[in-house]
Amino acid sequence: MNSVHKMIKKWEGGEGFLPHISLRRQAPLKERINAILYRLQFQSERLKQTANRLQARDKELFDKCVAAYLSKDVDRASIYANECAEVRRMAKVLLRSQLALEQVVLRLQTVEDLGEAALQMALVARVVRDVKSSIAGVMPEVAFNLSQIDESLNSLMVETGEATGISVTSITPSEEAQKILSEASLLAEQQMKEKFPELPTVTPAGGMKVKGS
């Protein structure tokens, strides 16, 4: 059996990646990538739902802030404005993270062969690690799940490298990963402006002005 045929069998599940290491038959690479895709999509959806809840909470606080100001309760208005700012900070982190995960999901969905799989998984792992660090203080459970996904990706990369001869250490997707993260940040900024009204701030003199979120 030639090497190309062997690689096809490994991609489609005709044989395990590392039979000399494990006696347990491995699932086809396609299936294992699909399993990671499902886990990534699930975490992305959790981030999206939480961001939506934060948006609803922000609206509630924003309305209370305006009402307090109209009632001449400047101290309370200031408290609500500060709470709005904190909610928006968390929402922005979640939006950026969710958008970044969406992009790497699209990358994995287009994988068609072993060589491409190794490159894309390295890219996805890099982005997943960044997202995990970003949300650790906001959604620790999702961060933990992303850590497990990262471990699965690293395991698959090693096995794929064995099958293709591509060294995992030779793959440096940092530039492409940074591009994805930068684009996610820009899009998150845009969505914040669209979804959240401009945040009022109470001035020391007891007045109110509006500043951008």
C-alpha cells in the first residue's frame, strides 16, 4: 500500500493513526474534527447567549441611570452608569471571543485532507488559547472547556503530524491567528456601538453628558 493510500485511509478511518501506541481503534479524523467543531460551536453559543443577557442587563441599568438623573439622584445615577460600564466591558470580551471562535469554526469546516488539517488545527488551537485567557475571569467554565478542546487539538495535531510527516513545532500560525483576533476585535467594537446606547456619565456639577461605549 503506497503512502498516499495510507493517508487517505487514516483520514477516512480505515486504520488508526498510531497503532503501535494504542490498541484501541481510533475514530476517523473527519469524525474527530467534527466532534471538536461541535464542542467549539457549543461554547461559542454559550458566549453569545451570555452576551445577550448582558445586553438586556445593560438596558435595565441604563434606564435606571437615566431615571435616577431625571429624579435629581446624581449619586445613584453615577452608580448605575458605572455598573453599565462594567457590564459593557464583559460583553465586549464575550463578543470578541465568540466572533473569534466563529471564524476558526469556519476554518475547520473547510478542512479536506490531512496536511491541511494539521495547519488549520494549529491555527485554531492558537486562537482557542487566546480566547480561553480572555474569558477566564468572566466565564471560567467556558475557559475550562476551551482548555480541554485545546488539549484535543494538540493531540490530533501530533497524530496528524505522524501521518503526514509535518512537524508540529514547524507550524507557526501566529500571524494568521492574530489577524483573526484583530478582525474579531474590530467587529466586536462595531457591534457594541450598534447594540448598546451611548453611555451617560454624571458630571461633578450634577449634570449629565453622553460618551461613547
